[in-house]
Amino acid sequence: MTQANRLRATAARDADAPLLSVRDLVVRFKTHDATVHAVTGVSFDVAEGETVGLVGESGCGKSVTNLAIMRLLPKPAGRIEGGRVLLDGQDLAAMAESEIRDIRGRDVAMIFQDPMPSLNPVLTIEEQLTETLRAHRKISAADARQRAIDLLVLVGIPNPEPRLRNFPHQFSGGMRQRVMIAMALALEPRLLIADEPTTALDVTIQAQVLELIRDLTQKTGTAVILITHDLGVVAGMTQRVNVMYAGFIVEAGLTTDIFAKPSHPYTVGLLHSIPRIDGGEGEELIPIEGAPPNQRLAPVGCPFAPRCAWRTDRCLTENPVIVAVDGSGAAVLTGAAATHRIACHNPPTPAEAAAGRPLSGGASRVGATGDAR
Amino acid sequence: MTTRTPPVTLAVEARASRGLWGDAFSRLRRNKPAIVGMVCIVLFVFVAITAPWLAPFDPNKGGLGKSFEAPSLAHLAGLDKLGRDELSRVIFGARISLLVGVVSVTVGLLVGGVVGVLAGGLGGKVDMVLMRIVDVMLAIPGILLAIGIVAWLGQGLVQIMLAVAVTNAPIFARILRGSLLALRDAEFVTVARSMGADGRRLVLRHMLPNALTALIVAATLALATAIIDVAGLGFLGLGPPDPRTAEWGTMLTDSTEALRRAPHLIFAPGIAIVLSAIGFNLLGDGLRESLDPRLKR
């Protein structure tokens, strides 16, 4: 059935159109005294079977972006105020609730950060594992049970049959996340959104869980959006990366390009603020000074400008659009030939990127230190 | 880069699950006051059920010649103004209290539960309208509301049950709605939504079982209040219309009328009311502690 769905859906759209295409997504949270500009014009694509990273610090809008894709923003404060979210050409942002409900779990599934509050404490694992199945198919209790057992085997939980009757508190953290993965992949969705799937887990378990996600999604050809602030996870798991800052995507490209040739000052800062395993003793960590902008204020200029060592006067007034680093025209958005793109008026040179700081005081520069606001 | 995930064989062996309720019960068993409460309740229910066999005398047979006789070995609690055995009447009175308590709290739970689920589950205008009605009902003191209903519908057991149910229903509705609202933003609810669960399933299957614990505690405590309410109505002369019916509150009124001649008569019904009400209160508090993980010591 999933196979049939997939074929039907593939036939319905252009051969080279991406699976998911987010365009100019704007999400704002309205509270009684302020409006939070959580996501401001984010665009990115995900092709069938691709694993794409979404990186950024806490509060940069990466989780909100994905909750918006799933239409799970907390109501009534969070609203999609603009843009489109095209899955196979269908706009998820404009769908009726009953239509998006059919998409959730079947076409797009989600894994959340902390598996403890994500599982219902009063329902057995069986009940929760079959949630997806029951929401989308008429299925007998016996079949659902068998499927649940198969899923537990698939995610490597030993002794699955008696464990079905267990409750979440009888599982360890890593086991719970495996159950979550099994729930999310029950119907072999075409897109899996993994929102910091390993942040709440023990380091030793993290690798196992990531490997499990990679293996299972490769098997089913499921595309993955991996949200994380862990650059190591990004390097190991993804083919492409989008770097987010304060509700904008500031740099996008192949994972190898981003790590080898970081071109946006924020990405440069990120990479210089974590120690490298081959960095040697003399390696200097350069923190990004300052704090992210107050997103209660409508963004003016480049959001990173107040913290940026490369900023110019123009940066403070005009928000740069995202363009190819090498200045070429049409950008390739998905796949192995994806264009390396940044949103920056005054990008660091490769030498400066390697050093992590501006090498000479340029004429256009406002100040050399990053902490001036 | 390996492509196979090693099977996890951790020390977490599958053990027979006692589940949420099993764990709660084992916590309850360690709670001494709750055990005392349970003993009171078991005694109360046992007495109510076995009254015809347990009572030493017929509660309605007496003789005016023996009116107000003091307690003796034959009549442990003495005789009332019609010469009836007070202890036997107290034993039969347990039936009325238990029946009215259980029926009225059950009816209150059903009505209040439905209102609470509709308000907390649907939210919006439905919630607003229902909660304003609940506000109005909560604004009237419970016993006053009950008196009003009995005065309106006339005396009788069914009316008493209805009156007590009506005073309880808005309390249950409010509690359930509050729990459901708090659960609406729970992460597992978002997860269930992300799996494609519809609103009905979210509320009934995911949120309601989590909200029930508060309601169970409230219902247990409401049983204590119901017993007192029934006795209170009886005391005010709004008890069962048939004067032969043994009802604790009515018995208390009768005994106060003869307080100077036969002070012993107030003890048996008074003790019965206190013990049964305290029993449900202690159990309710114990349940609250054992069902609420935040109160875990």
C-alpha cells in the first residue's frame, strides 16, 4: 500500500521535483504582549531518500520550521503567516485539518527529542506502536499486534512479545527512543523529521540510535530532515546541511562543502567554537560573542550582524538574500550537486574562514570585535 | 561505517508488568492512614450488605413501653423513642448511606465526566458555555442546592440521590476539564497527533486515562461528602419520607429531640457517620498520594 502510494505520488509530480519543497515559510507566535518572529522566510528542498541536516542554536527556529511542516504548531499562539510547504506539489500549509491528518504518520512522520514525555505513561507499548497503523488503516487487532512485534524486532528490542505489554517507564531511555523510531516508521513514511533524536540520550546510545535511523531509512528510501545542534552528528549523518540563525537559513550546501569551506561568518564561528579531534594542542577555540537577537522585534538587516566580525554598514540595514557562493546563477537545491549558498554581504575569505577571524581591517568594516551591539 | 545495528541485550529484562495501577496499589498498601480508611470502608460495606443477618433485632419492631431505654447487654446502643433497637437501626442505616452515596456519586461522575470531556476536549465556545453553567452551580453552596432540589422535587430516596449527584457533577466536570487542558500540550499528545490520531482518539484514548487519576481521588472524597450530605438532609428533616426507614441523619435529629432524656442515642448514628466519612477521606488522600507521581516520597 505504501508502495502504491509512492508510485501514485511519484507519477503525479514532475520527475525532478523534490519530495518536499518549503518556500518562504514565515511562522510567528502571537502572545498578548508581543509577536515572536520565529521563522522568517525559510526555503529549502528535500529530495526523495536524502538526509538533510538543519543546524542552529537553541531558539533559531529549526524545530518550529518542522512543527510548521507537520502543522503541529502550538495553538493558538503559533501560526504559519506565509509561504508554502509543498509535499508532492500539495501545499501542506493550506490543507484542511482532516487532510493533513492523513498525511501525518503515513507520508511524514516525526521523532521527538526526549522519548520519556513523548510516550503516553498509561498506555502499553503495543497500544502506542499500533497508533499509526490504526489511524490510517482498518487493521485487525491480531495483525496490528504482529506488526508491532515486527517493528520491535526491526529496531532491535530483544524479547519483543512480552515487552509489548510493558509501559514506557519500564524501558530505558535508548529503548524508548527505539520505540519512538518504530512508531514513526510503522507505515514507511516518505519523509522522517528527526528533531534532535539523540540529544536526551547517553553518548554511548546516541551512535546506536543514529545508526538505526540511518539503516532503517535507507532500507525504506525514506528522506530525513535531521534537526540538531551537534555538528558531529551532522557530519556523520547528512548529505546536505542548512544552517539556521534567528529564523533565517544563512548557509546551505553539501555537508562536505560546509565543513571544508564554511563561508558564512556564523558557520565559521560555529566550526571554530568546537574542538577538532585532529586539532592538536595549540588549537584555539573562538567563541561567538554576544547573544542571538531578540526575535520579538521584526528583523532589520542581517540577523547575525550584531555579533559578526565581518559586518559592514550595509549589514545593519539590509538583509542579504541567499545566493551561490561562487556567484553562479541558477542554484541546484538538492542532490549530490547542490550549490553551496550563503546569505552574506561580506563573506570571509577562505583564509579568514580557516583562521576564524578577519585578517585585515577592511575599509568597509564597522568594528573588529564581535561583541559590540 | 557499519550497516548493521548490533542487537541490544541490556540488563532490562522483560518483567511481568504491574502497570500504572499495580504500582499505585503497591504504594497505597504502604500508606497506613489509607489502610485504616480502607478497613473502615470494608466494615461499612460489609455491615450494609449483611444488615439483615447482622442486626440483632428488627429495626422497626419496638414498643412504647421500652422507649428511651438505656444501653444494656441486649441493646448495646439502647432503644429509641419508639422502643426500637438503636444498634439495629444504625446497621440498617448503613444501607441507605451506601446506596445513596454510590448512586449519587456515580451519576455525578457520569454527568460531570461527559461535561468535562466536552469542555476540555472541544474547547472554544463549548468550553466557555459549559464552564459558565458550572460556575453558576458551583456558586451555590452544595447543601443549599441539595435542599432546593429536595424541596422542589419532594422528599424521597431518588430525590436525595439526585440532589447529591447535582451538587457533585460540576465539581467533577471542573476537575476533569482542568486535567484535560493541562494534557492538551503534553508532548505525548503532540506525538500522537504527529502519528495521525484524530481529535476523538486524542481525547478519549490518550488524554482521558491520564486525567482519570484526579477524578478517582475526587470521587472517593465525594463519597465521604455524599454520606454527610445525606445525613445532613435527614437531619434537616428532608430524609426519606417513610418514618420507618432507618437513616442516620434522621436518627440524629430524633435523638437530639430527646437529648436530655436519653443522651446515649446520639452516639451510635454519630459514630457511624464519622467513621464512614473518615474512611473515604483517608482512602481518598491515600489514593491522591499513590496516584500522583509528584507526591512520591
